[in-house]
Amino acid sequence: MFAGDISTPEGRRRAWLDSLFVDHAVFRTVWDNFAAVIPGRLYRCNHPTPARLAALTRRYGLRTVVNLRGHRRCGSDALSRDAAERLGLDHIDMAFESRGAPHRDRILRFHGIYTSMTTPALIHCKSGADRAGLAAGLALLFEGGSSRDALRQLSWRFGHFNRSRTGVLDAFFLLYASTGEGKQPFIEWVRKDYDEHTLRASFHAHGLSTFLNDRVLARE
């Protein structure tokens, strides 16, 4: 449906059709899953429509948008990327997984982005439930917060299911709580002691929750 070009009226129309009906943005026109992570510095939501991104920029003085889906060939990506440029926002692609143990190199890359980006910033994935929760929790740990603070970012309030495959994100924060918290700073634990392969092998999801999350809700 969408060929990747929004420089023409027809291209923009196709981008909107793709965004609304293929990428499910029709639901995001009435549901933003928005929350402050660190007021005045970091906010989170689902993939914003151009109008919502403009409204959030005006209200919160946003300077940066971090796209946790990574660069995608879809209408939602093209439209929000174009909106960010029009609004004068820095747009950064930082892809995370929602159903795999967080990769050490991606956590470290996000740490570099977080410590150097211009704030206030908005982080978003598709639904604002899983990858946004992971990134929000990481940010709180970067700031010296606790694993309990981080886990609050992965909750039913945001539509996160910890018994499905996305529960591996909760398991990551729980692993830090049991093996590193109180002993060493979080980012040092990630660099030296975190073993994503062990976490991946030890986590087991509940089949029904996975079916609902992956098949019924069609989450990324």
C-alpha cells in the first residue's frame, strides 16, 4: 500500500491509509498511552500521530523523539519522521525487542543516546506497552532509580503482559535486582555481568498470554 514516499499528495494519502489500517494507528487516534517517566525530562507513549506529536511538543517543550521501533518502511514511520522534522525535533532511531532478552549492546547504545540527547524527550514504540516500558525503566536505572521503579514502567496500566513472551523484560529487571542491585551501578552490571543468553534460556512464557498478546492483539 505504501511505497515509502510522502512528497506527493498521493504518497501522503497512501501513508495515512497504511498507518491507520495496516499499522493500527486508527486506535492510536483516540488512545495515546502517554505518561511522564521523569517529568520535565522524559515522556513515553505509543507511536504518535503527527497531530499528537505537535500537541505534545507544544505542551511539554519536546526537543527529541526516540523511535524504539527502529526505522521501518511504513506509513506511521514516514509521517512521524516528517512531523518531527517540521517541528524541529531531533529524531533518533533506537530499536529494541519486546520478546527477547535485552541485548547488552543495545542497552549501552541507548545509554549513550540518553546521556547525550537534548531534553525534554519522548520515547515511543508501537503500542507504548513493552519497548517503551523497557526504555523508561532503563532511563530510571540510568538515573540511579531502583529495579522496583523500573518494573512499574512494565504494567497492566500500559497494556503490558508479564506472563507472555514480553515478560522477559520484567525478568531482566528482576535479574538485576537479584544479582547486581545494591552491589554495583546498573550500567556497570550491564557491561560486566549481565548475561542475555542465560536470561533468554531461563525465561518461560505462558502460552495463553502469549496467544492473546501476539495473535489477538497483534503486538510487535
